[in-house]
Amino acid sequence: MATPDSDIITDQDVRAAIPLLRRSQWNVEIAVAKFFDGEGPDLVAEALAAQNVPPPRAPRQENLQQSLLHGQREFTEEYGENSLPWTSQGYATSLDQTKREYGFLLVILLSPEHDDTTSFCREVLMNAEVTSFLNDPTNTMRVWIGDLRDSEAYQVSTALKCTKFPFSALICNTPEISSTSISVVSRLTGPMTASTYLSKLRAAHAARASQLETGRVAHNLQNSERNLRAEQDQAYERSLAQDRERARQRREAEAAAAAAEKARLDAERNATLLAEKRKAWRKWRASKVKPEPGLEEKEIVRIALKLPEAARVMRKFRASDEIEELYAFVECYEDLQAGITEEVEKPEGYEHEFGFRIVSTLPRVVYDVKGGGTIGEKVGRSGNLIVESIFEGEEEEGE
């Protein structure tokens, strides 16, 4: 008879029964079977091990876009032409766009080895009403169809915990969880008729459409406000840049005008100073012009000068006088005529330039003051000479 220290069914000591129960994962039926039939293989351990063995995986394809296009091509070859809204974008991209646009993403996973796949594709997916619903732009439905043999589709099936085929999952934003949450809101698994599939899909869509529309409007409003602020900021920056450019141009114009005015004043000042020094030089040089030689002097050169704005002037020079003396006489003629011969200082830092040249006509000879020499050497005993303005002469030669 069983006692408080023994098992009621097996009449086994409690201390001996506890290890057996532990090995049986505290399952009494398995422990009793082991007690009477003997311990064979650990069924619980084998069951747990079987659960941990991953299912065989299909070969992984690396190029996601090519695998999607390949799946679409195989589907068309197998089931015929269709108007399903296939997407060539990857799952992650489709998910991200769905989230940003506050729309719906219908994920359809196909396992070609499953018995119900063919009927699901032909009778449900290619059903006219189902196809029309999926293509209706007012439903904001994006459809992603994946073949489980492809790498991405296999990974998606794992992420969505797909355990039964055919498999469809409707995904959309779920703001009740968080402002950035996107979740599966409906699963359509296993075989079903097209009407049942469409009814469940419509119900799940209708349950979320209004909420998503509200979120979409708010999101679009935020985007519009953000874009408006960005445009206003850009317009402000452009206006600021234009103001800066105008200010820069104004400063440059003012600086250029100031520089031009300074240059003008400097030029006027220099011209005035030059004129004053030129006038002072003429007075100084007039006082240094030698008087006309007397009749008693020999070696005299008689010269008839035709001045630009005066009658012919007759003047005698000493043959030993430098040619510069002849030029000085012409330069200071007006002062000499006016009797201005006061003693003045020669202006410092001034190098006088004669604005004329003295020439003979037949033959034409230019008596250049810079060439030096005496009047007697250059002209001889007498000469008829003409005073030509250098600038007028250059213009005539140019013509």
C-alpha cells in the first residue's frame, strides 16, 4: 500500500521518483510509461531536438532585383499573363515607402512545393475582383510577391513568422503603438476562395484606411509646412545674398568713385604744380638768356625764326652758343618781349621738356636740342628756321 513517502500508482519511493519525473520534464504519463516499460530513448529530448532543427533552406540569390524579376517571369510562364501590380523593389524599400506614404503593403509569399500554391495563384491572385482591388489607386496598396526559393523571400518569411501557405500579410502604419511603428495588421493563411480572401482583405483594409488617411493628410501637411519653411528660408537667404551683393557692389562703386576723384584731384594738383614749375623755369631761364651780340662781335649767326603764333623774328646768336640757347630764346620769347628778366631760383626737381622743335625747310633738318652742339655747327652763318609744335608735327606726320 502506498505511503506518504511512496508513489500512489507505482508504489515507488518519492526520492527515487523525483529524478525520473525530472528526466521526463515533469510529465507524469511519460514517467509512468518509463517506470513500467523501461527507459528507452528520451522522447522529450528528441521532440525538443526535432523542434530546433531548422528547415532546409533554398539557395540564396544575391541580386534582389534580379530575383524579383525572375520570380515574376516564372509566375507568368506558369500561370499565364496577368495584371498583378508587381514591384521590382526589394522588401525593405517597399516597407520604407509604405511607411512614408501612409499606405498599405500586401506581402504574398509563395512556396512552389506547396499543394495549394497553384490553386491560390490561379483562382485567388488572378481573380478579376482581387486583381482590380489590388490595382485600385484609391486603396494605396503596394504589393510585394516573393518566391520562398529566393533569399529575400525566405528571410521575409522568417521575419513575418510564416508557418502556413499560401501566406499573405497586410502591413501598414500603426500609430497606436508608436508614431514610427509599422506592423502586420492582418494575416491571410491557408487555402481559401477568392471571395473569402477578398472579403478579409477588404475588411482589414477598411479598418485602417480612415486612420491612415488622417495620418497621410497630417504627414502631407507637415511636409507642406516644412517645404514652405524651407522655401521661405531659401528666399530669405537669396534676398540676404542679394542685399550683400548690392552692398558689396555699392562699396566697390563708392571706392572706385573715391579712387577716381582722388586720381582726378592728384592729376589736377600735379598739373597745377607742373604749370607753376614750368612758369618758374621760364622766368629763371629768361633771366639767363644771353643778350644779342653787338656789331663789334665776330662769329655771329643770323637767324630768321617763324614762331607758331608770331611774325617772323630776326635774331643774332653767337656761333659758340649751344643749340639749347636757341630753344630757350623761343621758349622764353613772350617773357623776353614783356621785359620779365627778374632773378628767380631754378625750381627744384623739375626737368624741362620743350614742346616744340626747330627745323630748316630746304633741305629739312631737325635741330634736336637733345643732340647738343653749337648754333654755328648746326645752322652755319645764317638760317631760316621754323618752330614746330611737337604734337602738331606728330599729327601731320601721322596723316
